[in-house]
Amino acid sequence: MKNKHIFLITIILTMSAVLAHSQYDIIWNKKFGGPRDETASSLLEDSKGNFLISGFTSSKGGFDSGIFAEELDVFLICLDKNGDTKWEKQYGGSRDDRLFIFAEFEEGYLLTGHTHSNDFDLASVPGMDRRPWFLLVDFQGEIIWSKTI
């Protein structure tokens, strides 16, 4: 009798999982990136219903530019609710840089991570060791400030 109850519970749980899964439909499916490797690392839905995706890229100067970063740079893409690109940005210097979307604020979006660079978007940062990096961008992806510790 105990085995019949366990079997029945297993069937009910399995059917619940199948039914719950079948209720989700793909609304849109998009592919982003450039001529080299990209890895998405974080996703944020903002208060306006936009989706922000951040990650790392070895394609430099825009995903389709064909110019390659010496090491990894950061990308940030803003999509509307239909999956259409509103804007895309790339940040970083000549060395390895990584940021994750952390939060939305009144001024824009805060990204946190680390950097090894001291040039380009990090030109005022001394040293070449790995350091924590904080980047605040406005709602169009333009840099408001960039800080390292």
C-alpha cells in the first residue's frame, strides 16, 4: 500500500510539472554578438519593462565591428518587452574586465565586477592588478561614473 501511495504521488508531481511547463510559450528568441566569443552573465528587468543583459565579449568596438579586444570587455544590451534592441554598449580597457548588472537606481543602472585595465574607460585608474570595479550608466547606457577600489 505504501508503494502505491508513493507511486501515485510521483505521478501527480510529474503531471503537475508537465502541465506547469506546458503553460510557458516562447515569446521571442534573439541572438546577439559579434565575430568572437560572448557570454551573457546577468539579466535585469527594469521598472519600465525593459530587459538588460550584461556579459563579456572578446569582440571590441561593437559586436559587429570586427575589431577584437585584447582580453574581455563588458557588454550591456537593453531590449524592450518585444526583444527589440533599444541600445547596446561596450565598456572596458585593454585587459580583462567583467561587470554584472546589480541594480536599477533613479540615475540609471549600477554594474559591479572587476577590472585589470587602466586605459580607455578606466584611464584614470592607476595600477594593473585585479580591482573591484563599479560602473553607473544612465538609461541610455552612457557612463555617469566609473570607480575602482
